[in-house]
Amino acid sequence: MINAVVDTNVVVAGVLTGSPTSASRMVIDRQRDGDFLLLLSPATLLEIQEVLALPQMRAIHHLT
């Protein structure tokens, strides 16, 4: 199994994009398909949470 570390921006963009052909989305889809193991540090997980909690991100992407 391949292990991969990706930037917070890749994870956030991959989850939020509506385009199935975006590079970030393809990374997330391949991880979900089990093609590799995504390694995230506690600091990266916190950063993802903080980015998704930003008021402008919540408003733009209709997050609750």
C-alpha cells in the first residue's frame, strides 16, 4: 500500500469541488477507492477543521 501526505489545500479543495475532473478531487477519489493510504498529522487535521469553519468558507459552500 502506498502512503501519501497531501497539503491541506488539496484535501479541502478535493472535498468541496463540484468538478469530478479537478486534480484535488481525483486525489480524494483515489484515496476513497483505496488506492493509497492518506496520512494526516493532528496539526493538519486541525488546520482542515479550522479552514472549513471559516465564515466565508461556510457561506460560499453552504456548510452547516
